[in-house]
Amino acid sequence: MFYSILFPEGKQWNRHKLVKQPDCFKDTGLDKLSGLFESSAKELLDVFFTPLSDIRIIKYRQHILQDLSNERIRSSCTAFSDSINATALRMAAIRKSLVLSGKKNVCYVAEGTMLECAEEYCRAITMFSAESTSMQFKSAGLRDFSAYLKQYCNSQTFTNLYERVKRLRDGFNSIRYCMLINNGTIKIRTYEGQKDFTQQVLTLFERFRQGEVNDYRRKTEEEPYAGHVEEAVLHLLSGMYKRIFNDLNDFCTAYSDFEDSTLLRFADEIRFYLFWINLTAPLKAAGLQFCYPVIAENPAHLYARDCFDITLALKKNGSVVTNDFTLDDPERIIVITGPNQGGKTTFARTFAQLHWLAAIGLNVPGHSALLCLFDHILTHFEREEKISSLNGKLQDDLVRLHCLLEKATKHSIVIINEIFSSTTTADALLLGTKMMDMLTDRECPAVVVTFLDELALHGPETVSMMSLADPDDAAKRSFKIVRKPPDGLAYAVQLAEKHGLTYKKLYERLGQ
């Protein structure tokens, strides 16, 4: 029995979800993605915040996302979702207005709007059901939903609803009346074959048309609407057409909650996938690749090809450098060294982003990838030092690192960026070595960005990677991160020369 497009079973849907942004989001750039997600589907933020620990659910979502990459399927799902969600919003507003009014008097405007909502709801369901029968769904999620929708359309509940809506619509379409407006007074009387002047007026003004002309009309922020007048007219008509208005009142009482909860849930949840497809589309158009990663339960073998930082790619309209990484047992820790501003921190963020996006069932930036499940992504990035802080920067680093390592398990992913930069090289090396020992003991995947080349040679569990300078200009960065031993070159002199900050240049400038 279908329940959710995000979880194959209802009991999985009801499990605990995170409602607050995880601590690692700010350091890894995932906060930028969640900000974009919030503006598109705020109600589904908990899905973005909660990584999965079950490979079956991840594959369930991956297969649905693959189906939605088909433009015809995506277009139909989008139209259905938009229509059902719009109906749900309008119905929520109607119910709220009826509660506030206390239902002391019949509100025919609200009841008429409810009829419109029910009519749109039935049309959207009928249309999507007909379209889905000819679609070749490969995912279990969309196949099961299509079967549920077909069953719902054939149910007595839906059939009775749609027949009632059609009967009411036919009844209101048959109403004819005349409206007499004189000096602020409106009178209603039955239609007795009086001439319709509409076409006569249009024909009269047609002679003044002189081809295409500029439209100087100014659109107001709100459409002019006199709700109280419309309500008064409807009350007058209800006295003339008692049967049809009584039927409307009975319909609204009997079908005040006509929406099916499963269809509402589907229309809401499908936005999770549609958001991601729309977000990644321009990056794919720019030539960047996305893949559906293989997910492993342990980190014995991890890799990614042509991966990149998606938040940076969005900022630069797809103009980014891609990189690779591989970890083969017993390798667990990537230590990145090399010149500053070479993409080391970006690479560390990318490692975390790949695992998080994979863990919520999305395709990830890159040509191919094999990633692992995790219990936490733990990060240690440099914080801006507060002048009012009683602790020094080194103490703050150590306290935070201690908390991180206390929480880390063999199933955690650890990202550490430029730690111990506030102390001497000798002390930093001593502390860094102890940190590497503790990471090794935990056997968890980790990325360590550091200026200490010695940490890259810690042991067989360590992989040394370096950010490279442009081979034709050492002052430029290639932003490629490659697997190689550290060479101890920071290219500081070349950077200083590029920006006119060498001793000679400064002496010449200051001497003048």
C-alpha cells in the first residue's frame, strides 16, 4: 500500500526527523543549499536536514529521481503537484475564514470557492491518473503511487464526489438572471429572454480599433473586488434558486474535508525532487556532471570522479574545476597540503557535501562515486576570534577538537580545516600528530587541511593530496587537488611578487 514518495513504508515516514539545521552545514556550505530549499519547500526542510541510515530508502529515492529526469513524467508530476497544493492552500484559507466567522450565516462566496477547489481537485486527479497509465515508471515509488491513484479514482468516495461536483456545476451554469443597478441600489430578477447587449457593445467599440496599440493601462497591486457586494447578490439569488443553493450548502457540509491525505502528501513531497532537478539543471547545461552514487555501509573503499563544490558551482554559474579522490583500505584520512588559495578548503567541503547529498537520496556532483553511510558529519573550521573571549584561539581550537573527537565513531565523517595556526610550528606538529593518532584509532573517513606537511606522512591510513599551482605561472592556482606527497612549496614569493609585496617593491614604494 503506497504511503509516501520519500519513504517506502509508513513507519519509516514517522521516524524522528531533524528540524534544526545540523551544525556541519555552515562549515560545509550546505547552509546555502538549505536556504534555497527553504524558499522553495519550507515544509520539507526536515527531509533535507535528516540523513538516511538505510540504503534501501536511499535507493528508493534515487530511482524516483531517475524517473523524474524524464521530462514528460516531470512535467505531469509538476502540474499535478502545483494544482493539488494550490487547492490545499485555498481550502485551508476557506476553513480558517469559516472558523473565524463562526458559521453564523451562510457564506456563499466561501462555499462557491470550495466548489471550485473540489472541481479543480477532481480534474487534476483524473488528468494525472489518465496520463500516468501510459508512463513507464521504473521506480517502485511512482509505480505504487500510480496504482494507488487508479484505485482512488475508481473508489466510490471519489466517484460520488466528482458526480456531485458535476451536478452542482451544471446547476449553477443553468442560472440566468438580470442585475439592475441604479444609484447604488442593486436589484435581481429572473431572466425572461431579455436581449444580451454584450456583443452589441463589443461590436460598437470594434470600429475604433486601429491595429496594435500600446497598452497604457496600469496594473494595480490588488484586483478591485467588492466581496460584500458579491455576497449580497448571491444571497438574493439564493432566494430565487433555493434548490441549487441548498444543494451547495449540503455539499460543503458533507465534503468539508474532501482532499485525500495520501494525495496531499505526495503533492507536497514530490517538491523535494523537483527542487533538486531545477537547481541542478543549469549546472548540467554548463557541462557539469551528476551521478547516482553507490552507497556502502563501511568506508573500506571510497571514491569520486570529477566532483565539485555545488554551492561554489551555483555561485560561479558552473565555472569550477573538478577533482577526484580515492580511499582504499586501510586508507581513511586525506591530508591536503599546498599553497594557500588553491582550493584545499573547497575540496574538504566537497567531500562532506557528496556524502550528505547521497545520504538524503539525491544524485551528487561528479561523474561517478562510491560513498558510505555515516552517523554524523563533524567539522572543525577556523572561527572568527572574539575580542571579548577569555580563552585564546589555541585553547578554543583544543576544546572544540576534544568535543569533536569525543563524539566521533568509526561511522562518522570528520572534516578539519587549518587547525593550530595560532601556535608555533613545533607545537602545532606535536598537537597535530596526536590528533592524527586519535583519528586513526577511530577508523573514520576524514579530510584534514593543514600547513604541516608531516601530517600527510602519518601512516598507511593517510593519503597525501596537494593543491597545485599553475605550471606556467606559479603565482596562479590551478585549483586541482591531486594525490602526491607534499613538496613543501607554498609559492609565497611568487604571490608576493604578483601583488607587489616583496621587500624590494615595498622598499621602493615606502622610500618614495
